[in-house]
Amino acid sequence: MSAPLLITVDFSGRRAPLTLAGTLLLIVGVLATTAACVEYRQLEAARDGLELKVAAARRSAHRDPAQAGRDAGFTQEVGRVAQELTTPWTPLLAELEVASQDSASDIALLSVEPDQSKHIVRVTGESRDLPRVLGYVGRLQRSALLRYPMLENHEVRSDDPQRPVRFAVSAEWRQP
């Protein structure tokens, strides 16, 4: 018989020495992994930002009926103010002042109220007597800016010792 065969298995073996190529490959692998992690975090942050923008867009796209009503009211108010700003105040007031001066400044204007939708102005004033009021209305009838000036009403103020005449004139204005 022959001698038993002795088998030795060495699992730990000798380690191969670390080479320059292996070290460089290890460093490149670590750097690539780090770069991938950094890029992943950046993309994740960008995605979170886009999700916030989408949520905000959905909130703004959702219309509140009450807000729509308030917006409509605001739009109407803006339109009304814009329409009032188109009133030819400077020429209109200048014309009323000239008419007052032409009547020897015997006319005291108390109020000027425009109706923008109808292009009508209502003037309230006082004078010493009715003939001066009629002269003032006649002067307004010769105005190039005002059309159809009419004496709407007048009353003698009996509570005042000088007994002035309070009157109201309405006229249509033309755009200059």
C-alpha cells in the first residue's frame, strides 16, 4: 500500500502586493461614487423644488368663487375710476370759472357733480338775484365745451337776510 496522500489547502494564501494601477483604480472608483451621490442629492433637491412649483401652480389654478367675485368687483371699480379720470376737468372747470367771471363774479359755485356715464355735469350755485342766474346760464349756452345748459331749479333763500337765489344748472359736456 502506498502512503496516504496529504493534501494541504491554504485558503489565506499570500496577498498580492498593491500596485499603482490598482490604487489609481480604487481612487477613481471612490471619486465616481462620491460624484454620483452629490449629483443624486442635487437632482433630488431640484425635484423637490419642481414639486413645490407644481403644488403652487395647482393652488393658483384652483379658483375660489368668492375671490372671482371680488376680482370682478375690483375690475369694475378700476373701470369706474378710469372713466372718471377721463372727465375733462381742466377745460370744464375753466369754462365754469370764465362764465362766473363774465357775470361780474356775482355767481358763487357750491358744487360741480359730473355724471360720467351720461356726460352730464350738474352745477349748484348761488347768486344775488335771478337775472344774474339767467345771465350765467346764457353765458354757459354760448360755451363750446357745454351743450344744452339748462336751469333745472332755483329758489330764493328766505332764511338768509340777503335773500340769495340758489340754483342748479345741468349741461352735457363735449370731449375736447
